[in-house]
Amino acid sequence: MDMIYNGTNITITLHANHNLVNPTTCEIYYKKPSGVTGKWTAQMIGNDQITYNTQVADVDIPGIWVLQGRVVKSGAIYWTSPAQMIVEAHL
């Protein structure tokens, strides 16, 4: 697995447990190591992959991040299992 460093561009991909083609909403929620929470607007790739290409400022602090995908399709809300991402600091 490649190391993830703060202040770099990465692609985050989460896997859903459902066939979610053509959702009305696709987001990745995050919790930073500092406890700050937020969300990114993501895209659905194929039937079950939620993906987001980060900007340099998105992954801004080192530590353990918690990520969870949320998809809305036909009025139903689907969540992925939470995932952790370890971000390392530059020297």
C-alpha cells in the first residue's frame, strides 16, 4: 500500500454493498483526526464504487481519518461501511 501524505492529491474509492447506478446524490463523509467533520461530493463509478479525487487542501492534517460513503437513489439512503485512512506528515 502506498503511503498517503498530507497536502497531496489522492483518489479515494469506497465500495458500496448495493447496485447503485445513477444515484441522485453521492458523497464521502469524513472525520479528521482533529474531530472536524465534513463531506465531499463524489462520483459513482460502475455499480458499487464511490470515488473522489482530492484537492491539495482536502487532506490537510496527518493522523487517522474516518471515511464513509453516502448514496441517495430513488429516495433511499445507502451508507458504505466506515473506512480508515492513515495520513502521514511530511518531514
